[in-house]
Amino acid sequence: MRILDSTTATGTSSRPTVAVVDLDAIRHNVRTLRPPGAEVMAVVKANGYGHGDVAVAGAALDAGASWLGVALVEEGIRLRHAGLDAPILVLTEFPPGSETEALAAGLTPSLYSEMGLRGVAEAARRLGAEPGVHVKVDTGMHRVGLAPESIEAFLAALSQSGLKLEGLWTHFATSEELDDPFAHRQLQRFTAVVEGVRTAGFEPRYLHAANSAAIMARPETHFDLVRLGIAMYGLSPGPQLFGLADLRPAMAWKSAVSMVKRVGAGERLSYGRRYRLERESTVATVPVGYADGYSRRLSGGGEVLINGVRLPVAGTVTMDQILVDCGGEAVQVGDEVALMGRQGSEEITADELASKMGTINYEVVCGVSERVPRRYTNAGTG
Ligand SMILES: Cc1ncc(COP(=O)(O)O)c(C=O)c1O
């Protein structure tokens, strides 16, 4: 039996449902957002926010990024296996038991706990390695990080264990809310920690704090390195940042009509029969569903584009298929369907889908599931 791998960019697929990722858009966004005087870490966790981590990382490095950032050791190792040799920061501590493999792969650890420090120090000793580490300070988000008052004792323990402080960093909780003073308070706390660290005789090569929103709107947070995520994918970190930079969305999500039928006035469509046709209509079936990340929450108000016309998703989104009420439009099997992206003068954005789903654009693109093949355009170096 021949098994077709329909889930990866390299596998074959007969599915018309694909996420098309424009790597020139990634390059453009990196070049547009790279601040003068700071290096760029391309954040490619969660499979490059759903775009494909290896391809995005390659494009970002082409365009001048010098670091990669991931959430998981496995994500970093995947990038190494793909042949990427740029420095890779794991943004949380290595889980206990993974330290040796992570260091052997040349991943840079984040550290903020005694247990984390011990694990990395022991693995480094075993390997005879001297990894630079990045210590994360919690300046107010309270997710992970070291309390500012613990930093000096922690750095003393770090030195004793033979590890080198390469970076000191923090993360903002509200950088996309431009009128909220909390990001400024976090920055002040971070700056105070940096002063204390220097006074104690440490001079980390990298200070970093800025995510996309801070890169775009808070130049005072750029330091030596910025961690560029959502805006690299061409999406705005929040409503207040729309239009602040010339961003190009990298992902379009497409499918094609798999069946059309005329259905009479008064008929009801899909599970639960929640959508009633007011008049006889052409109803198109499209092979995408919530198992692909096309959320069931789009059952009420989702829309797609076919032949440049905006048309409503008719009734409940099912696991593998949706129905579209095409009214009197001459829609045919094989016609391209834009689930997200442009057709003619119309566009469905990740933000439109997000607002209909009650979430943010980050979750829309991360949510395009593994069984949707990724296709790359402009894959050559740009
Ligand atoms: C620690 C850290 N830095 C940077 C980023 C990138 O953030 P953004 O996608 O808003 O640029 C993230 C993403 O969540 C993160 O967790």
C-alpha cells in the first residue's frame, strides 16, 4: 500500500486546501522592522506561527535576522536537523532531562530558576561545553522569569557553576496597548536590573525586551536585540498598531469548490439545519473544516471569497467541509476559494477571522492545522 503524506510541505497532496506562504513577505517584513543598531531574533516557535518554521527561519536569516527564537527544545532541534546553524534561544527553561540533548544541539538556554541552572550546569560539565545563557527577568508579566531582587545571587551561582551570562532579557505584558503605562514601568524595572548587574561586574553581550509591538512603537526598548514574532508574518500585534509599519501578510489560505448544487428556497443546510435558504441558491461545498483550523466559531458569520465575491459560510462548519451560499453566482467545481487572503479587490484578513472567532490573529495562523499542506512562493533567497 502506498501512503501519501498529505501533511507536510515536502509530502505529496491532492488536497486543494493549502496555506500559501510568501517568503518574500517574510523577508520584506524583517527588513522593514529591523531597528538601527539592534539585531533581530526571528521568533519561529509553534511551527513559525503556523507558517512553517524551517522555511520562515531561512527567509528571516536571508533578510538579516541573526537569531532564532523557539518555545521548545524540540523546535530548536528540528531547526538544527534542517541545517540551520544560527544561534537559537529557547524562550523557556529546558525541561529537566532535555538539557544534554539541547546543549549538544547548540541551543542557547534561558534560565530563571535554581533547578534550571543546576540542570544546564551539570549537562554542560558532562559535555565539556561552555554555553552562554540568557537570564530572564520577570518585570511584571509573572509568566516565567526571575524576580528582580533575586538576580544578583542568581548570577553569582551562575558564575560559580561555570556558565557565562550572554544575555539578560524580559518580556512585556502590554506593549501593544500604547496608552497603558505598564510597559514603561516594566522597562524601568529592567533598566534598574541591568544597572545592578553591571555594578556587580557582569556585562551581558545582549539585552533584549522588545516583541513586535515594542519594535514598532517603543524604540527605547530595542537594546541590542529584538524578538520579532507576529509582525514578521505581516500581522499587526494589536489594533493600535495597524498601519504603523508597511507589513505584508505572508500567509494566504486557499481551497477549491469540491461540489455545487442548486438547493430550493426554504431548505436548511448542514448539521443542526441552522441556515435556511431564503431563495433557491447555488450551494458550494469546500473541503476545509475545523480539523484544519477553520474554526467552528465561523459557523455564524464566516465568509469566503469565490471569483472575487464575498459569500457567507452557510450553517455549521463541520470537521472536514463547509458549505457556502453562492446565491445566484455562477460558481463551479474547481473554483478557487479564499478562506484568508485576497481575490480581486476583496480581502479576508487574519484579523477578520479572529474577530469573528473571538480571538486574535496569532491564534488564527497558529491554528491552521498540520494536515493543511504549506506551499511556499518566492522560496529562492531574496
Ligand atoms: C518571550 C517572547 N518573546 C517574543 C515573542 C514575540 O512576540 P510577538 O509575536 O508579539 O512579536 C513572544 C511571543 O509570544 C514571546 O513569548
